[in-house]
Amino acid sequence: MKYVDEYRDRKMAEKLAAEIRRTVTKPWAIMEVCGGQTHSIVKYGIDYLLPTEVELVHGPGCPVCVTPLQMIDRAHAIARQPHVIFCSFGDMLRVPGSTGDLFQVKAAGADVRIVYSPLDCLKIAAANPSKQVVFFAIGFETTAPANAMAVWQARQQGIRNFSVLVSHVLVPPAIAGILDSPDNRVQAFLGPGHVCAVMGYREYEPIAARYSTPIVITGFEPLDLLEGTLMAVRQLEQRRAEVENQYGRAVNPDGNTDAQRMIRRVFEVCDRGWRGIGLIPLSGYRLNDEFGDYDAERVFDLAPINSPEPSACISGQVLKGLKKPHDCPAFGKECTPQSPFGATMVSAEGACAAYYNYGRHLVALSSPAGRS
Ligand code: SF4
């Protein structure tokens, strides 16, 4: 397949791994930010190819995983209301709230539907004028343009029975939050290729400079990840701390300025809670006042919901790169994709699900992924 197979070439992968081995002289911990990158690393065994000095730790870049439990419970409370059609991407339906998941809410009689685009909701709203159609708008900067477009289109088309429950999060404040944490051990980042395709990478430059931390914007295929790791190791060994772009075939410094304009038109930056991490200032989007009528939090006057995280789940430490999934006593035992405790076991991009799906619960803790 053109444009994919080229980035999975075994010989090139071995060459890059050999170059990393030649370059490294001391231990380094490098965080891949995106859940998609984590999945590729585990699926293709990239971490097994690396020398023992280079540890890849998994970051918070899985949007389903970092959506707070409280927000999931809010979604369930809205979906249970009789006049509501609640729409979401499929992976949110299995994420456990305090009392079950959206599939169970649906089984109890709620009208919960899977959509493939937020724009699908506008058609549903037009076809069901007596219902309030709510879309669960989660994700990083990557999904924000389409969600903003749906709200903007709803206003353009005069659709009033549509709203969005927004839980958007932003990558740069999360990277800064990890670096500010007193227990941080991350020394370089493989930056989020898909987010930077939308946003560019200029906003990462002050972070790299302020924290003296290399950030290499990196793609998702095995050769992308190995090359990004090599670029990060070179910077660390040479005591450089710059933003470099490994993913030049998709990312330019300024990103997609049309998409950014659409985001700015509809959303504004706000403080946002991250599941397992807590509140990070200025780390999310919410609808601005001009589009407030489309905000499900205003349409539905819900009582405050306080949802404590299950104590057995250490996904917060997994999301900050402090622990690996198999450091969790429940991993692969009480907690599996069939009966997940936490969102990192549910989401297709979650680190716990990746470790489980690719058999890491069957390997000894002395594996590369077991280093910590
Ligand atoms: S294995 Fe399950 S319980 Fe443990 S951190 Fe992952 S999601 Fe949470």
C-alpha cells in the first residue's frame, strides 16, 4: 500500500534502531503523547527494538481516557432524559461511568446513537424536531474543528434542537503540567502529529525552551516513531532542547489555519479537569457566549455531580507516565477490556487496552515495557 508500507519497512526499522543504539550513552525517558502512538509502539514492539537506556513512557493523549468521570456521569444523566437523542462516537459508549456505561443507559430505554461525524447529528435533529439532539464533543484539538463546524452549521441552518456536551482538551498545557509536576521523570516528548497537523507546532517552542525539554513532532507508523525517538535521543545527548518536526509529510509550522479559524469562531479556552490528573488551567475549549445556546450544560440544568474515581484504578499515574499498565494490580485480572475499571482499558487508544490487546499481560515484567 503506497504511503503506509514504506513506513513499516523492517530493514529501515532495524537501521534506525541501530542508530539509536550508537547514539545513546545514558538512560533517557521519552514520552509519546498520543494514544495512537502508544498503540503503534505496543502493536509493532517498537519498545523491544530500543536499547535498554531508552524508555518510552505513555502520555495522556487519549481523549476518551482523560474525559473526567464526572463528565461521563453528566452525559448519562442527559441521555436518560425522555426527550433526548444522545449521540456519540462509538468508543464512548463502553466507557464506564459511576453506575455503568452508555450501552446500559441505552438498554434501559434511552435513545443513544452512534454517529461517525458531529454533522450527522444535524440531520437527526432536523428529522426529530420534538427531540433535543445532544452530541458528546470530546477530544483534542484534532476533533475540535469538526465539532465547531457542526455548531456553526446548526446556527446557519436555524436548527435549535441541537446542543453539544463539550469536554475538549488541549495538548500543550498538558505537556507543561507534566513537566511542572514534582514527580515528573519525562525528559523529552514525541509530540502529537495529528494535533499539530491542525494547530502547527509554534506553541510548543516556548515550552521546549522554558523547560529545556526536546519536543519532536512525530507520526504514527513504526518508522515515524523510531525516527522521532532517534531525533529526541540526539537532542538529549547533545543537550539541545528544540522543537523538531519528524512528521513533515503532514505537519507544517502553522498548521491548518482555516480549521483554527473555525475553532476560534465557536470555542474559547477554559480550565478543564482531566481524568486521573485533575484540573489543568487553560487546558480545554468550551463554547463561547455567542454559541452558548448550543451548550448542553446550559440547555440541561443538571445538579452538580461529584464522581470519585475507583480507588483500584491507577490510570492517572499511567496517563502521567509514572506507571505502566502492568504496574496496576488489577491489570489483566479484575480489569480487562471485557470488564474495564478505567477508561485506559476501554478506549481503543488507551495504554491499558493496548497492553492487553497485544498480549503484554502474558509477558514477564522484565520486558522492555516493564522497565520503570
Ligand atoms: S489496568 Fe484497569 S484498573 Fe489498572 S490502571 Fe488500567 S484501567 Fe485502571
